[in-house]
Amino acid sequence: IKVMDQLTKFGWTTELSEVWDALGVQNMRPARVVADFGTSLKIALPDIHAAELSGKLAHYTNRDDVPKVGDWVAVRLLDNSPAVIEMVLPRRNDIARKVAGKRTAKQIIAANVDVAFVLLALDDDFSVERLRRFLYQLSIHAIRPVIVLNKADKTETISAYTQQLEEFKLPIVIATATAGVGIDEIVRHIQPGETAILLGSSGVGKSTITNKLLGRE
């Protein structure tokens, strides 16, 4: 019980405890995937450990069922070697992108997300239509959206942009990530134990904001 209590900062809930108990797994522990390097993963137990997939998950599974960042998994701990992920707990939701060249294929990039920060840059990147597509996907999965207008230093007429977003009736954060402006306000939208994701096109500032949130490169 104590270990599971320590997992609450990673999003463990009483609902997940009930799911875990119903699975009746023996000699395994719950963990959350926090990084995905393809063949290997990092998991929170709550201490961070290296992990690899069991043979069954690695070779026989539908790609959508392979653990992604944000997934809760059942792991078997081994002495002096990476933990082995034996199964993935049912996802509450996932965020996917379409795979180039395949009209129906999707690639899951994160699972079990509570809040999504949709980034638009106040330069040539600004697109209400792209925002609308993001918001549609988030609404399907019951993920709470927050709009972040980054690179506010690139314009002198922020209201010209915010007026175009009034129809959405969503919180808007004005940010200049390179200077650290707006970072504290982003943090205020994430409650303890919640999982957040940054969404937006290339070059919009996702990496800069991530580094500012982490306090390191």
C-alpha cells in the first residue's frame, strides 16, 4: 500500500488501485512509463528504473498495445537487471498522430493525459484551424485544453490574436518561453498528480517550455 501511495504524485488513483486489485497479478508491481527510447523504457516505481518489454509484449502485440509514455504497467523486478514490463493497464485515453503515408494508421504518443497545452506561436505559425483540430481530438478523449500563445515578444497586438480565440471560451496563457514569461501560469493549470502534455507544430516552443518547466536542458 505504501508504495502505491508514493505513486500518487505520478497520478496513481483509487480507481487504478481497484483495477489493479481486479487483475489479481502475482509478484508484480504497478509502475508508470515516464520515457520511451524504443527498445527500452524508463518507469517510475516511484524511483526511476530502466525497463524492457517482456517477450510477449515485444513480439506478439498490436503496436497500439505496446506501452507508451503515461501508461500504467505491471512490472516484474529482477536483481541487477532492468525491470520487465509484463502488461499494460487499460488506458483512460491516449493522444495519437497520424502516420505519414498511411491514411488509417495512427501512432500513440502519450496515454492517460489530464490537461493539454495547445501551443500557437504569435508569428507565421498562428492557425485557428489547426487549433480547432487539436481541440476536437482532445474533446473526444475528455482532456482539458489550455491555449498557450507563445513568442508574445514577436507582436505588439496580442489582442488581435486573442479576439480570434474568444469563441472557444478556454483559458489562454500569454508566454515568451525563452524569457520564462508565462511559465508560472502554465504550472498553475496542472494540479498535483495530473499529467500534462504540450501539443503544437514544430518550432512553436515545446522544447523551450519543457526545459523551463524542468529547470534544466
